[in-house]
Amino acid sequence: MYQNRVLSVGAEFPAFSKKAVVSLERDQEFRTITEQEHRENDQWLVMFWWPKDFTFVCPTEIAEFNKNYDEFRDRDTQLIGASTDSEFVHAAWRRDHDDLRGLRFPMLADTSKSLAEELGILDAEEKVAYRVTYIVDPQGIIQWVSVNGLSVGRNVAEVLRVLDALQTDELCPCNWKKGEATLAV
């Protein structure tokens, strides 16, 4: 049986340089994105992956991340969405789907599947990425990973909660939320 070896907590997030859709404005749609951007800006990184463009669960997640974009920005966090579809498919989907036209974060295209493979997040049968969310600290170290099966959407509020907890650099109890007391040792 195939076993994924998902890159996990404590590992350095892999180097990458990928095309991404950053706009729907003519001649400004695409830009190359690297893992260095969040480090150079001393930011956290949240990268979330979805299996395929033009599907049903994926746009609900992408739209929810977009609704919470300011929450991530307020936490000095770069938000990147990604799949193994091409930048051209991403751009077409954004133009076609009402909830995706106004995205404020890049849609990364891992057409070679090299980053998804290095992360260990490709489905063995379909060769598409699982629904995976990474939280990476400003030094490029993975601090949290969440992996969902292909048919189950993730919880963006939980991503924000965990990001808040990680940014306290303190011990946070179960169900801790921003503003609550952390544990004293």
C-alpha cells in the first residue's frame, strides 16, 4: 500500500519558484512566487492546497480564506493557495467563478507537481494534492500541518486559531482562543 510521507512539523519548508495568478488585469495576471518572500519580509506563511480547479468543495474553501484575508495580513502572514493545475487554468477559473474573481492572495501553480511531491501530499491514484494546510514560521520551519481527504473541506477559523497560538510562543491549552490566558509553567 502507498504511504505518503508528508513533510511535517520541524522540517524546513522546501524551496520553490512557481508561477501564480495574482490578478485578473490583462498583462498582470501572473507572477513568480518563491518561498523566500515571507522570510525576507519576516512573515509567517500559510499555504493551503486543494485538489483541482473547477470542482465543488475547493471554491468554498478558497472563498473562505479570501473572506479572512485581512485576518491573516493582521497577523503578518503571507497567504498562498496552491494546486497542481496550471496558472492558465487558475486564471480561467477565477474569471469563471463569482467567488474567486476578487481573490487577494496568489493561486500558485505546481504544474510539475514537484513541490507537492516534495511535501508528500499527492494522492497516489489521481496525482492531485490533498487538502493540506501548512503554517510556516518566518525562519521557514513548518509549525503546523493539517491534511484532509479529497472530499472534506477544512476549517479556516481553526487555521487562524492555531496561527494565533503559535504566534504567542507560549503553552496554549486545548480549545485556546486569542485573548485567553496561556498556561503558566
